[in-house]
Amino acid sequence: MKTVRRITQIIFVLFFVYLFLAASYPLTSKIPVDLFLRLDPLLALSSIISSRAFISTFIWAFLLLALTLPLGRFFCGWVCPLGTSLDLLSYLSKNQIGKSLKKIRPFKYYLLFFLLVGALFSAQLIWFLDPMAIATRSLTLSIFPMATLIFTSIFAGLFGLTFLQDFLLRIQTSLSSTLLPEQMTFFRFAGWVLLIFLVILALELISRRFWCRNLCPLGALYALFSRFQVLKRRVSPDCTDCGQCQSMCKMDAIPDDFKLTDDQECILCWNCVKDCPEGVTSIDFNSTLLAGKPSPGLDLSRRGFLASITTGLLSVGILKTAFLDRDLKGKLIRPPGARPEPEFLDRCIRCHECVRVCSTSGRFLQPSFLEGGLEALWTPIGVARYGYCEYSCIMCTQVCPTEAIHKLDEETKKKTIIGLAFIDRDRCIPWYKNENCIVCEEQCPVHDKAIELRDEKVIHWDGSERLVKRPYVIENLCIGCGICETKCPIEGKSAIFVTPQNEQRWGA
């Protein structure tokens, strides 16, 4: 079973990566590319509590949570891609079990209570610590772009070898339609996202599954339900107390009695069964093999519980009363189909599935900083100087697991206004330089053109009279897609820019 577990872990990690790669233009996958996020009961609970609405995409997450009742924390040991990454790191580094830090083990429960209290008062904080959100976000913003950069650099170096060029061209053609993007994409805060991921990996060097044992709030939720599990470790009375099982338990779930098991911590990895020299340990449904006392209960202090609740309430106050810069808010351009801002923030889990899929189309979406205040940190916003909202693309509306971005059909999306363009006449070439430039009008995808060029006679600085085509934005036609800002040839700040004025939110 240990071998079966490892094979299963590899399959699920490859499936996770496949869905990540499938989240690209054109979106043709029959399987939802956000499937792992939909299966996360912690994201489901937090989003539903915070938004005060049932989110149908999470129905399977509750089934998975229900399976924990008879099967225990099987998800942590067999499915979780972040847990598998930690196991792989330990295997490659030949890391031993490490220190037993049982005193800080309850901390993951306090984190869980802290996050759920925040959700109760509409402060969505679960995104920062949920393993599915962390894995998806890290892969999107940091790991995949870095891997792409390394591969293309090596590829470019090898291309200098003439005899390899035909072979490399065939490889490049093949990979361009499957693994590699057509052009490099860069994301804001990619370094911070990578740093968080690396810290989680580094904790593995202190003890095996340090993150899962002590910090993971999803693991804490599964642990609460696994107290009632039926599939569990059993030890026959013939146990010789050799302690081999305890030394091999990556979750430190076997106490000094050796016959007992902390069922809340056991992830059914089967290491204790595989390495038991006497063959007296099993994991099954047979209660007649159980020896010794019942499983130890949760060791939670009243002080720790109250501290987590109080901290959760304080975080709500800090997030809700943080200063909102009105100048920065002028850059808060949400994806088409985004719900009204309060509801959007209640639902958005910062998984960045929308950012990932947009990076294969117009490259419009990026993680936000303080454009929407502290509460909106790392939510998706449009950065039109870097990329634009592709006129006929609806992919971001199809991959949101919490429905913070509502699904739109193509015709509805083309009519959805996400902002309004303005012309800075101090920077626009036809206005300040009295020379023709028609880039913004040419690029405008709206059928009746939201940018109009008008022939105007102007007096040039040398005194000559000129006829110049000057651009004007037709407000009732502009949808704020931002392609005019992206393509503006002016260096630095664009001469035409998009603000969220006139935006349409779904259901508003």
C-alpha cells in the first residue's frame, strides 16, 4: 500500500499540473481546470460563510469532507499536491523525520478558527494559508514562469549549435502548442509568492511535514472530522515495543505507547505498516485488532482558542478600516463579470486561476497591491499598460471556483463595460506634438470604434498651419478593454489610460 500511495500521489500531482497547463487559450478542457480548488472544503466553507451564499461549484468539496469521516485524512497523504511536494523534497534530500514539536501542533487549529472568524465577518483571509490556493498561485506567478525562462535560455544557447537547429525547431514547434507560452509573461509580486512557497519547503528541513503537522488550516479541518474515522491504524497485542513505527511516522502521530495512534494526525501513509519488523501493525476497518487505549483527543487550550478568536476579530477591524487611497482606486479595474466589490472580496480566494488563463490571452490581469485597499490585496485587477482584455475572450469568467467572476457568454462579455479610457493631451502625440498618430483608433476592437479621429487645423510651433487627426474617446461606446493603453507608442506612462469609471458589475 505504501507503493500504491506513492503512485497515487504522483498521478494526482501530474493531474494537477495537467489542469494548470490546460488553463490556457483556447480553453477546451472538458474537466474544470479549477477542479482541485473546487474540491477544497476549507475554501468552500470560507467563501460560503463570507459571501452568505451557497456556491454550487463547491458541492464536491463537501463530499470529500464527508469521506473523511470513515477514511480519515486520506486527502493529505494521497492527494494534496503541496503535501506530495514536501514528500518529494524529503525524499530527494534524504531528510529524516526530524524534531517532534507536539507543543505547537495545536497552532493549525487556532489558525483555522482565526480564518473562519474572519470569514464570518466578511474578511476573506483563507487565501493566504490554504494549500490549494498556495499551490495554484505559486505555480502561476512564480514556478511556471521561472521554469519557462530557464528552459528557453537553455534552448537559445543550444540553438547556436548548427547541427541541432532542425531538431530544436521541431521541439519548439511541438512545445509551443502544449507546454511553452508564445511569449514570456511576468507577474507582480512573483518574488513574494515564491518566498512563501520556499519557506514552506524549508520548514520540511526542521521536521517531515512540518507545514501539515503544525500550520495547515485545511489539515486542521480534516483532522477535526477524522476523529470519527473507521479506517485506522491497528496494533495487535504481539507488539514488542521496538519503536520502529514511531521513528518512521512522518506526521509524528504515534506516541510513546507505540500501540496508540493520534488519528487526527495520521494521513494513512502506510509507513508504519511497511516498516513494522514484527508485522503486527495494520491499517484497516477491523476493530478486533485494536489494542490499548482510545486515540488521544485534541489538546487545545482555552487561552489559545480565545486568542485565535480575538485575533480574527482584530484582523477584521484592521482590514475593514484600512486607508483607501482614492488615487490608487482609479486603477482598480476588475475582470469582466466581476461581482460588486464587497461581494467580490467576500468570494475571491486569490488562487489566480483567472490571472493564469489571462496570461495566455491578452495578459491583462495581475495581482493587485493597494489599489483596492488592504482588504483587496492580491485580488485580480487589469493592468492595461502591460496587457489588455481580449475582446472575444471569456476564459477568466469560466475558471473562477467561487464565482467571484460570473460566467459570461461572448456576446454579453463584449458589451460589458469594465472601465473608460481618457486621453492625456499633454502626452498624446497629435495633441502636444501636432503630428498624426492613429494607433489607439486602429487597435480599438469595438465595432463602431470607441475612439474617433477628427481632422483639426492647428498652428505648429514654427508658425505653420497643419491638419492633424486628433483622437477623442466616445464615452458611450468605450468598454475599457485597455488595448489602446497597451499599444500606445509613448514611452513610459501611456497617453491614453483606462479607469474604472462607468464599470458594470455583475448583479449590481
